[in-house]
Amino acid sequence: VKQEDLKGIKILITAGPTREYFDPVRFISNRSSGKMGYKIAEAALERGAEVALISGPVSISPPEKLHLFHKVETAEEMKNKVNELFQWADVIIKAAAVSDYRPKHKSEHKIKKSDEEIVIELVKNPDILKELGEKKGEKILVGFAAETDLPEGNAREKLIKKNLDMIVLNDVTKQGAGFEVDTNIVKILYKSGKIEEFPLLSKKEVAHLILDRIKAILKERA
Ligand code: PMT
């Protein structure tokens, strides 16, 4: 039914974790598998959109027929690639779990074990989505929020701070939601203050829901 209903729309999606190295073989990262973002890419392609996928390190395969597929490791690399494609995109969906911090120093050599305790100092990473929000223009910006406490309040704050059209909240403490699993339980929060709540669904179903909402925004504007 939904075939080709996003034809001509250019969608940029980020997925997966970032890796922030403190020596050549060690890094700080998180549990993102990339599944949520990759399912959005797959669903958008099925609906005729042109899709660019920027992915952190994951072990799943990208769908075929992407306009562009680019793998990155660090938040800095993700930021640069996202910025390169910003002008091209009509819609940007940031499902990636970007590390908010990175080690201040990256040792050139593998850190050797000694009797001393070591401390890894962290500095702030750029907030990619917030920077996009500042130059948003007519583009539709969709964020994700992975929360463990006060989920709705935190998600609303991110929605406003980052100037998003909507934010998809997954309470990652719930069984069957968030990282790694094939399903998700989400709420979608809108700029208007509206909140929609959904039951346990496959990530593919969640992907289509998000695309339906984007389509509605596009239609409203036309
Ligand atoms: O990959 P899966 O295993 O399928 O899991 C899916 C998921 C839980 C990773 C995904 O659905 C999700 O919630 N992604 C966002 C996780 C996250 O980093 O949330 P956050 O609340 O830290 O960030 C909020 C938003 O800002 C996100 O859209 C994020 O991409 C963006 N961000 C965050 C930090 C940063 N430095 N730059 C950003 O752009």
C-alpha cells in the first residue's frame, strides 16, 4: 500500500554506536547494534525514498540500493560526514548512539599494564544533532532518545534544545526495547507538545511509523 509514497524524498540516516579511542586498540562505546537505523533505511527504500546511511561499527549488513553508505568510527568522523550530506537531505533521522564524551588523549601505542592505577580523562564530543538544529531551515529533523530515568522529561528537553520536529523515545530499561533487540517500545514526542505512545513492535514496524509521521509533516507543508 505504501509503495513509492516517499519517492523523490532524500533521507539521511545515522545508525550504530561510535568508538572513542584511548589507544590504538581500545575505546569507549555503547551497546547500539545499528538495527533501528538500518530498519529505517530499509523501510524508506521500500517506499521509494533516496537514502544515505552513515553507520558506526556494527555487524549487520546494509540494505541494497542505498544512495550512499558510509562507515565511520568516531563522533568526529560521523559529524564530518553528516555535515557533508546536510545540503543534500530533505529529512535527517539520527538513530545513532553517539558518544557524548571521548578520551582527551589517544596514546600512540597500546597502553601497557603496570602496577599503577590509570585515569582516563574525558572531554565533550560535539553534539551533531544540536548543530544541525541550529541550521535546520526547512529540513525535517528527527532525533532518538535512549533514556533510563525520567524518560519523557529528558526527551522533551532534547527535542527543544536540538530544535527537532520530533523525537523517538525508547525507555531502554524496558524488556524488548532499545539496544540490540529486534523490537522496540517507543513514544514519539512532537514540537507541538503532542505525545504518541506505541506498544511492543518490530523495529521495522517502528521504522514505518516514523516514516508515516514524516510523510504527514511533508504533506502538511505542501
Ligand atoms: O542500534 P540498536 O541496537 O537498534 O538500538 C537502537 C538505539 C537505542 C541506539 C536507538 O533507537 C536510539 O535511541 N538512538 C539514540 C541513542 C542516543 O544516543 O540517545 P541520546 O539521548 O544520547 O541522544 C539524543 C539524540 O542526539 C540522538 O538522536 C543522537 O543521535 C544525537 N546525538 C547525541 C549525542 C551527540 N554527541 N551527538 C548527537 O547527534
